[in-house]
Amino acid sequence: MAIFDRYNDGTQNPPRLQLHHSLWSLIGLPMNEPVEWTLDEKFERVAKEDFEGVECWLGPDDEASHRAALDRQNLRLTVGHHPHTLEDVRTIVDQAKRLNADFVFAQPLHPYYGVKEAAAFCKEARKIANDADFPYFIETHRNNIPESLNQALQLIEEWPEIRFTGDFSHFVVVGEFYGMEYERAIERLMPVLTRTSHLHARISNGEAVQVDVGDGTGPTAQFFRDIWTATLREWRKQAGPGDVFPFATELGPPRYAITLPDGKEFSDRWTQSLVMKKLATEAWELSSQ
């Protein structure tokens, strides 16, 4: 069986960062306007800002239209899913084949699943995807396995070869990290960081899972940039020709996004997505030092 620890584009190019945008993050944009951007308008804006791909969760009724819209902007595709059975995994792998996706990431099961059983499930899910030549990454995310750092460490103990999609906003809010030195956050996260092959850019302040970070120069944003830099530095150690690190802006619409009492958002997710992109690029540059 082939084992895919990372996404590789099949070239002999040096290891590189590839910036993606989440389709989910484009819901309800532009901010607080009565008419939402069309799918083509969304993808056109993503492409103009030099994102190379879009992460999508697609059903059978919309997959063809989305693939066609991506092609019109020359954008790559990654697919995500929330599997509860191995048949769910086979279904998403079949979809990835049909749509010529690059890889699959998963939010598996639920957080009350036994860790030993979850490890066995994730291992078999990865085998199904790898047998079809797709990398398969397990997302660090609330309401699935693993939803906390402690649970991730237990999962690693059961299955050291696991590879993650790191959305560390979830671990930071569950662990109530503030980025203070005494917390030793990066040190504690390191077993996960060394196994991460894909990142999601969302920032938590330790209390809310998604906060506005202004221009990204404040301590909360810089704490996350440090986490991402450590992740990318670890990934680079084993990276070879053609290896690609996908890094996706993923800022959720309400109820992830905080709203005013009238239901309107006060943080412009599109503007913030560009801040996340800037921070990701900075982290990549710092990781080479």
C-alpha cells in the first residue's frame, strides 16, 4: 500500500506553500449586503488574490457546477467530509476521483468515540484513500476525533503514523490558551505539529474560536503565526521534490462569526481572509530560517 504523508504535485519543484480558500468562508459575502456574490464572483475574487485552490464540501447535486466554476478560474480543489462509516470514506474518495481533487481531509466520528476504535477507523479510512492515490488527513476539530490536544495525543499513541489537518483554533479555545510563555503551547502541541501536512487559518483568543485580528500585528495573531511557523518548519525537515503544503483561509460565517444583536456581522471575513493569507505567507518565510 502506498502511504501519503503529504500532498505531492508530481513535479521536481522545491517544496512550497500553496494557499487555498474555504468555500464555506465565502457564504454570506459581501458582508451584510442583501445580495450575495455568485459562485463565479466568489471564485473570481479568490483567484485574483492569488489563492491557488478552494476547499469544498460538496454533494452529488452541486459537485459538477462547482468543478466547472473552479475550472473557469483555473483553481484547484480539495474535498472535506465528516465520515461516520467507512462507506462514507469510500463515497468521498469516489467523489475526489470524479472531480480530480488533490487530497481529502476528514472530521471523523464524534468526540465520545473510544480512542482505540477511532484510531482503527482513521487508519482504515486513510488506507482506502491512499489505495486510490489520495492523501487523507484528520482534522483537529471540535465535535469529532480529535477535538482536544489531549485526545490528539492519545490518538497519536495508538497510531503514530497519523497525519493531521491542523485547525488549531479549536485546540486553543478548548485548552483556553492565551499565548503566554508559561503555557508552553507550542511545546505541548509539538507531537501534533510534527504530523501536520495541511493547515486551516482561523485564530482563537482562547475564549472565542474566531476573532478579528485587525491587521495581524497584535499578540493573538502573532501567537498563531508562531504555531504555524513551527508546523511548517517541522514539515520542511522531511519535504522533498514536488511536496506541497496546502494552507487554507477558513473563517466561518455565523454562528462561527460573532454578530451584533441584529444578526449582522461586524468583522469583514473577506478582509480578514486576506490577513490570514498574509500571516500564512509570513509563517512560511520564517519557517525557512
